[in-house]
Amino acid sequence: MGILSGAIFPLQRVFAFMKSLKIAVSRELVSLVSTHREKVTLDNTDFTDVAAVVLTVADSCSGILALLKRTGFQLPVFLFSPEPVEVPDGVMAVVTGKAQEFLELESAACRYEENLLPPFFDTLSQYVAMGNSTFACPGHQHGAFFKKHPAGRQFFDFFGENVFRADMCNADVKLGDLLIHEGSAKHAQKFAAKVFHADKTYFVLNGTSAANKVVTNALLTRGDLVLFDRNNHKSNHHGALIQAGATPVYLEAARNPFGFIGGIDEHCFDEAYLRDQIREVAAQKADQPRPFRLAVIQLGTYDGTIYNARQVIDKIGHLCDYILFDSAWVGYEQFIPMMAETSPLLLELNENDPGIFVTQSVHKQQAGFSQTSQIHKKDNHIRGQAQFCPHKRLNNAFMLHASTSPFYPLFAALDVNAKIHEGESGRRLWAECVELGIEARKAIIANCRMIRPFIPPVVGGRPWQDHATQTIARERHFFSFEPGAKWHGFDGYARDQYFVDPCKLLLTTPGIDAETGEYTDFGIPATILAHYLRENGIVPEKCDLNSILFLLTPAESAEKMAQLVANAGPV
């Protein structure tokens, strides 16, 4: 066989990786709607796999239009009626059965597909479909190297062809540049900034450990004061204290009898207290208007304690040039109405407020591959002031911590995550997640004898579980840490300062009296429960001595939650 044979180098091959989406139709219309696309009935789709919808008049009155609007997908909807009919809201046009009308249906479906994908993933998928022959990195070259050996063939077949074809380098400029933010990479990050209400967004491919170091390296240098949460992740210690050499003023943080990581004690936000702390480490800065170059605070802890960003900025913002909210364990708060006030990115800020950075571990509870993270920069309100951190300075730190050989599927996942969260779609997905979590807690209370959800047992004089799910999902006080309440065991909190993350399903087991902090005579170590669940095919996020944590995301389903409750029920 010749070396230039098409069997060896199929240069003209076009890879059809993106399948045409279907048309969703009322069951009565399956034989009446003319299209080359596959048709699926309304009761057999969740509308993520369709490009248009065709309804009967009867179905249009059944509530399906409200359901379609709630998805946030903005699907083109057509009404099929041979007779004249009034076009309801949410319907694009009426189809009577003429061939020309089905062409209009196809045009609408094509437009939907063209606008469906976000910038980088759209460009990447089109580039992969070109089927170019590569003599550049990476050396497996679309997986061909792997297929030269039986083990490599198994590896290739396990992951599938697309992941190997999408793994490429920047040798072809069509995909832009991920390090200096050009082309579709730049457009993707601008799109994400819009979705998350940031001024700028930077995609980070080696986790929030790197994202935190990017921010702290860009902002801090030796001699700067940094206001530092004792609970901060070690990446903040590395970036702010070791690499940058800044001087910390530590903020005390609470722990309860279960050992849960809580929030910063309320007294630590007192200005006089903070200035006294400064006098002990940098007396010359104690009376400066803004003594802190940066404050580094977790917006949400691993154990589900959520801060109120508005309170934080109101109390210490005037003392800081910037505040970094390490949001590794959240990032979805702005899509959940009862959590919106906690989001730094939704706040109205003025020239007297600090600049804001938010780092998010997208891979933890959003839609991202492992290692995906992002940095949100919100500081246009201080642009032109001496403390402003320009893009060039931040990007130098970004490039210091970024690989020159990025894995493009990771970047594409961040792009798609932003698209998923755009508009009504993101709000709906998280609303469903919160409600599922509430229902799961109610089921655990009803069915489990010893395991208890970490929530207030009584709210408004009634048991927590007796309130309507929709009411609990709307009102934050159903998750609030009221000062002095015995159920949570945290001391030093102010009213409305902290609450339990509704998307952290935190359960406790017998063994510790939360009111006294003492061990009880009988207990069940949560490690036993965790081991039992793993043996039954359920993997928790983590467990401590008498607590176990399950992370909730829009990936959950009622069936999955029922399986968890059923397996925990005997305990």
C-alpha cells in the first residue's frame, strides 16, 4: 500500500461528530410532520435533544408551553392545525401541512442548532470535524499512536475518538490562544463573564489551587497586609504568604462539636479589633485608611457554611483594596434566589468599595471536568484608582501558573458550563436541585431512626419538615444559623450572618450531643455508614467522626435520592 494512500491518510474525510437534533412532536403528528430529522414524541424527550417542537392545538393547551418556557432552552415551537387558529404566546408559527411550512420548520431548527453551542466548544467541534492531518503535538496525533498497540487500542476505545481528536496544541491559530486570550478562547471567557456577572473571567485548567495563587500572586508582595481567614485553603497560604510574602492578620473561625468548619467569628469584623491586630504585626499601617491590600475569605466552607457577601463588604470592605472570595465549594449561589444576597458578583458596588475576585471550582458542583476552575474579576468600579489591578498584571500571574500545553476539552467544558447556566436554564436547574435536596431531607427525617439532616429542627414553631418544600426553597431562614441555637453548636455568630448551604446534604450520626459538645454513651461512627453505602453502590463526598456529606447538583434525580434514602433508612 502506498504511503500516500487514502487508507493511510484520509485527508478528505469529514468527520460528522455533531448529530442533527430531533424534532419533538405530539404523538398524533408523528406521521404528519415531514422532516429528514428523527422525530420524538413529547413524552419521550426532556427537550435537550431536539431543535424544534410541533404541537397539536390540544397539547398547546395542556401546559406544555409553560414547561417549554421554563426549560430556558428557547426552542422554536410550531402549532399544527389545518384550520385557522389563534397563535398562543410561545408559538413561532402555525403549520397546516404544506411543504413550504416544513421548510420553515427546518430553517428554524437549523438556526437553533447554529446558536446552541457556546463560542469555544462551537469552534472546537467544527475544527475536529475538518479531520485535519497533524504533525504537531500531542504525539498520539488524534489517538493514532495509541491504536498501534493492544493496550493503547483498549485505551482509545474506552474514551472514544472525539476526546483524542479534541486534544491538540496551539499550532493551528484557528482555535485562538488560551494563554493570551485570543480568538474563540477570548470569546468564551467574555461569554462566561456575562453569565456570571463579572467584568472579566479567566478559565483555569489546573484547579482553584492555581486560581487562588494567580490572584494572590498578582495582588500581593512582601510587606503587604492580607486579612486571612484561618479556614483558607492551603493554596491561599502558598500564594499569599509563602510565594508573595505578605503579612497575615488572621481571622478566627468557628468549629462546632461535630468539628464542622464554620464561619469567621462576628467580633473579627469589628474595625477597632482589626486595627489592634494590625498594631501587633505592622504598627505603621494600623491607622491607614485601607491597611489591607487583600482580604481572603471563603464564601462557602467544605461543611456548607455560607457567608453573606454584602455583610462582609459592608463591615470590612472600606479597609481593603480587594477581597478574594474563595468560592471553591460554591459558585452556584447567584442562580438560587434565596442565596443571591451571598453572591459577591451580584452586588451593586461603587468607587468606595473594594475590588472583588471570586475563584470557583467548577468541577466540584458545577458542570466541569476535574481540574476546571475560573477566576471572576469585578473591579471596574475602581478602575483608574491606584489600587486597581490591570489585566496585564493579572495575566502575567495567570501565565505563571498555566501550562503551555492545555487540554482543550477542559477549556471547552468551562465554556459549556457557562452556556448551561445562561438565563432561565441555570435558575431552573438549581431550583430543581434545591427542591430535591429538601425532599430528601424530609424523607430522611421520616424514614431514618438515627441519621439526621443538619438543619434547624423547628422553624416558626413547626417542625422543619412540616413546611411546604417550595416555601423552604424560597426562604433562607429555614437554613439559618440563629445565634445561640443549640442544634448547630456554633458560638460567636451574629443574626443572618451564616446559613447552611442547601446543596450540601450534611447528615449527622449518633455519638455527639450538639448542645453540650459531649460524647454520648452510644454512637455510630459515620465511617461505618460511609463504608456501608459504598458497599451498596453509593459514594458520599466525605465523612468525619459523626457526620457525612453528600454534594447535590442538578445532576441529581428523584430516583437517585430515593436510592440514597432507602439505603440509609435502616440506620
